[in-house]
Amino acid sequence: MKIPCRLAAFDLDGTLLNSDHKLSSQNCEALQQLAENEILVVLVSGRMHQSIKPISDQIGLENPIISYNGAMVKHATTDEVYHHTPVPADIAMAIVNDCMEQDLHLNFCLNDELFVAEKNKWSELYESRTGVPATPVGDLRQLAGKTPTKLLIIHPPEKLPPLLNSFNSQYDGKLYVTQTQPEYIEFMNPDVTKGRALTALAKRCEIPIESVVAFGDSYNDESLLKTAGFGIAMENAVTPIKACADHITATNDENGVAKAIWKLIL
């Protein structure tokens, strides 16, 4: 079976990257082959733009990047911002206050830079995974009035579910709240999803959504796979993502992306 594809969209952590958050030579080569076949290769992640660009450069892409779960679409080489949908300043400060009251670690992503109250094991974990250093500011309330692209809580995985449920209830309709890693709760503008960003980009590039293939593994990839003409989930994906996929490939540690590309597209 060969599926029509003019645009291929790839989540990073848990999908294109292995468990060490590295790009394998097999996956890199497969994406390069897509590009050589005039298929638009788009990296789509909850990560900050500055954390995605080195991976784009490693592959040799000169395409738009969808970052912050769809809150920003920015070209990898020209730096043109196609669109940006930040969190309103008042709601951002409400999250900051919530985190201060509950002693939660918060990443405040502003102007593609990362600010934290203080450096600790959670900021070190994030930096080890993404390569993005955090700037400690002491008190995040001094950023009042700013509109961050994204806010991110990092917390022990076993304590995350009740926290996620609480924030979902508290900010229902006001924020897009999602879990992207076992330790991460992310907050974006309610108009933001990976799927909406993908739709807008495909329209701008005059590519019918039926000719879009998307790969993902986590909860924030559901809109991505449902939006694309053909959705591919990793074997290591969470159950809801597998349920909405058209095909399930091998795990991210078994070069599942490359295997699906060679089997279904090239």
C-alpha cells in the first residue's frame, strides 16, 4: 500500500526521536529522502522553536517549523513568523500565582526564551532533553503584563493526573491544557492545537489535507493525527493516539518513523 503524501508532519519526542531524545541516522535519512522527493517535511512539537531548529538543521530542512504545540509557526531558515498565538497576560499570571501557592516548578516561555523562578532538578531535566538553558529570575511575577507563548509545569509523574484534572477544570475554555511527557503539563492559548496549525500551514502551501501524513505518540498529537489525511501512531503511543491512527508503526527506539516512510510513502 502506498499513500498519497505531499506534506509529512512529525512529532519529535517519543516519535521521531528515540528515548534519549536523539535523531537516529535511519530516521534522518528517511526524512531526507522525503524532501528529495519534493514532499514538504514539517517538524511539529510542543518544544520551543529554538529547541527544534537544531534538529531541522541536522536533517537539512529549510521549511516552516510548528512549535509550542501549534502556538507558533516559524520558518527554520528565514525566521519568518507565519503566526503566533500567545497566552493572555492575565491568565499567565494566574498560572504563575497557582504555581507559587502550590510550590510547582513552572517554565515561562517568552520571546522563544525560557524563564524560571530558580534553577533546580526540573529545569536541569528540561535542559537535558531539549538543550534549552533556563534563565532564573527569582520571582516570575515580575513578568506580569507579558504574553508567553507557552507555560509548562514539570512535576513527578505519579502526582500529575490529579494536578492535570484540577487545571483542566479550573481553566476550561480559557486555556488549552495538555500532558506531553510523563512529567509535563502544558498551557497554551485555547485556540492552539497542532492540528489547527497544520491545517493553516497546509492551506498556505496549497496542499490538500488529504495529502498530509502525520506521525505522533502522545495526547497532544491527537489533533495532529485526526487532522491529517493519514495518521500514523508509534507502537509506544498512548492508547487514545493508537485508537485514532490509520496505521501503527514500530516504536521510536526501533526507527518506527523510517519503517513507515519506506513501507507506506516512498
